[in-house]
Amino acid sequence: MGLFSTLFGMAPRVNPLEESRKIVDRFTTATIQGVDTEDIGRYPPKQRKVMAFHFGAIDYLAREQGLDETQTLALFVMFLDKYFNMPVTETGSISERLQGFRDNADERRFLEAGVDVFRRWHEQDERRAPLELGEKLKQA
């Protein structure tokens, strides 16, 4: 039965959260190419803008993939842990951080830019779109 299923069976199930994590990793790799990472490390306000930008992308992708709120937050925590070396215990209240992205005008602009840039990169194949994060940070 195992061989029969392998040859003629259904394709293996894709875990939407894992697939989304891979897409976020590729997107983040593309955005980092245009960013001075040492500069971001020195300035917490820039860190929050980068986080807001990527949360915009994550939120957009999560809606596209049909992830629920818990899965979306898990994806964001995975992002923080990997790219900001922030263990889950140090990420603080995610809901407070996300509310800050919406309440702070500068961070909200980065959140909205993350949605737009991700959409163009992911759906319209604009490979250079992620470099806009670096340009936005220089202007900030």
C-alpha cells in the first residue's frame, strides 16, 4: 500500500505555516540585501520599523494562506527569533508590539509598505521591490 500510495496517491500535504515560513525567509533575505544591519542593531526605532515592515508582509501572506491569528502570530515570533535573535521569552507582549505598529504613524507606514512590497514581490514577481526597505530606512 505504501508504494502504491507513493506512485499513484495524492501529493503530500503541505503545511501552510511551514510553507509561509519559507516564503518569509526568502522575502527577508531579499530585504536584508538593501539594509545596513549594523545600523538597525544600534537603533531600536529602526528595529521596530523593520519589524513592522515584515509584519505587514507576514500578515498579508497569512491571510493569503488562510492562517488563523494564532498561526500568524507564531509566524511573526519565528521571524523575530530568527532575524532579531529574540527568544520567545524576550519578544514581550506580541499584541502590544503589533498595536504599536498600528498606533505609531512611522511604524504604520512601514507596516503598510511591507504589505505593498511583499504583494509586488510575491504576486507580481518584482524582484527588486524588497530593496525598498533599505531606501525607506535611509529616509526615516
